[in-house]
Amino acid sequence: MGAIADLPVRSARRRAPSPVLRATAEPWFLRWTIILLVVAFMGAMFLLPLWVVFQEAFRKGWAAYLKAFDDRAAMHAIWLTLKVAAIAVPLNTIFGIAAAWCVAHFRFKGKRFLGTLIELPLWVSPVISGLIFILLFGAQGLFGPSLREHGFKIIFALPGIVLSTIFVTFPFVARVLTPQMESQGHKEEEAAMTLGANGWQMFWRVTLPKIKWGLLYGIILCNARSMGEFGAVSVVSGHIRNQTNTLPLHVEVLYNEYQMVPAFACASLLALLALVTLLLKTFTNRKATATT
């Protein structure tokens, strides 16, 4: 009889939630309140501005939207943006792979300091980085007079735009690949070297297949930032129409001239780039996480 009397107590103990479950099981109204707050915040900060951009871009119809790109300044801004990205992204990809390899595989003094320097552009205002290039390569800068004597023009020209873009975007590939390489280790590379593979063979056949999704993830982020960069490019470009205006700068010029439909039409291209980047980022992030 005593054993039978203990059955409800034992079953109640088995049904009692664990401390972890009690700590995470919030009341339903609290959960839904937090969810609604997050959704409302995302709608106000992301979806609403996106909707306004496309609404203003198509306010006068498709004809006016397409006419915004039937302009020499707009097309030059688009091609200049693509040209800058085509230069900056491959260079930052090479640098990012080399920096991640160095940090993940070698032990040396100043390793943490190098990691801090790699992430420095993320914490420095892009405007400040642009001013640094002005102080270095401007007409009154440190190297400006010497460059002018030899016929080199960096500030208010394509080289200055490329340099400032490279500076603000070079952390993306490196900071994605570094933790991935560190978590994967380098036993497979050592085995390949033991079997007689040279450096290039080891990289192409062993290292690259392991990091390909993380590498693509970093390249996507780098490309999106390169095409959308405004602050640093604005300082070094000089806002010269048909010469140094990238697409974000062209949008600002059109907006300041009260050409609303062309301004929002060009801005819609950058918004589409952001949406495509978001989709690709989600896909590659899942692949990269699955390979770690």
C-alpha cells in the first residue's frame, strides 16, 4: 500500500519541469509582446524605408523610372561603382585569405595586435579614413607635392576612391575566414604536405574546398560595402559629376537638386543590391556554418 501511495508523488516529480525549462518557459503574453516589438521595430527601420524608396522611384510610372537611367551622369556613376568594386573586392579577397592564413596557422609576437589592426576600419568612421587619405595624398598632404611633380593624381580621382574603398572593406573577408580556419585546424594541410603536395596544390585541393563558403560569404559582404560606401568616398572624390561620383554620391547630388524620382530610382538599385546581398548572405552563412 505504501508503494501504491507513493505513485502520484513519483509521477508528479517526473512531470515537474526541469530548472532549465522553468527558466526559459516565459508566459505566452510576454513572448508575444517581445515578438511583436521586434517585428514592429524591423518594419519601422527596414521594411518601411524600403517601401518608401520604391514608392518614390515609381511615383511617376515606369517611363519616368527608366528615364532616370537615360542620363550620362547616372550611367557613369553606375559604371564607376562597378569599376571600383571590381578592383577593391579581388584585392581584399587576396589580402583576407593571406591575413586569415597568417593568424590561423602561425604563432608570432603581435598576433593579437594584427587581429586588432585588421578590424580597425570597422571602428573608425569612414569620414575619418577619407580625411587620412587627404592628409597623405592631397595637394597639401604628406606625399601630395611629390606625387604632383611626377604626374600622379590620387585625390579627386579614381585611385583615391579605390584606396578609400579598399580601406573600409578589407576586414570583411579576413574576419570571416579567420575563425573558420582556426576551428577547422590544419591537420589536413600537414597531411597533404607530408604526401608531397606543394603550397599551391595544398591550397587549391585542401584549403580552398574547406573555406569556399566562408570565402564567398566574405566576398559578398565586401562587394556590398564597396558598392554602397559613401562616407570615405565622399571625402576623397570631390563630387565631380561624370568623373568621380559613384552611385551613392550621385543619389545625394540628385536629391540635393530636388530631382526626387531620379534620386529614388538610383537608390532603388542600391536597395535591390542590399536585398540580393541579404539572400546570398543567408545562404552562404548556412553553408559556412555547416562546414565548420
